[in-house]
Amino acid sequence: MMSEHAHTEEHGHGEHAGLTKKKIWQVFGILLLITVIEFIIALVILPKGLMSHGVGNFLYIALTLLKAFYIVAYFMHLKYEKLGLQLSLTVSFIFILYFITLMLIEGGYLHLHMPLV
């Protein structure tokens, strides 16, 4: 029984060996690039009126989700987990975003169409 435990520990460490210093710096560079793009949009493009605020908000959300993916996948090691866990977390996250969107839409509708008591 002890040898089985030692074997699984070695296997577990071997799976996470793919995250080298080079890969960490590569992911850091990608996150830095995305952040720089967000700052350029916020400090240059939107104030000059080169992009509407609706498109700017959409880009912020998309870039933030992309950064969240890289953080969760590499630094929280989700990339190295089994596909079932990856899918269950991803689907749960999508449903949470879907329900938040529905609540915001419904709340906006109620705010506009219901009289104040």
C-alpha cells in the first residue's frame, strides 16, 4: 500500500513539471500585454472618442476573462487537471455569468417599468 502512495505522488509531481520558469515568464508576458492593452483603451482610445463605451466595455470584459483564464489555467494549475474537472468548473462559471446577466436584465426592466411605491 505504501508503494502505491509513493507512485501516485511521483506521478502527480510529473504532471505539474510542465510549468517551467520559461512558461511562467511567458504567461506573465501575456498577462502584462493584456493589461497594457486595457490601459491603452482606458487612457487613450476611450477619452479621444475613437471607440464607443459599449465596445470598450465589451473589450474590457473579454480581456479580463482572458486574463482570468491564464491565471486559473497556469497559476492555479487547472490546465493540468483532468478534463472532467475542467469542464465542470467551466460550465459552472458559464451558468453563473448567464444568471448574473439575466438578473441584471430583469432588474433593469423592473426599474424602468414598475412604479415606485
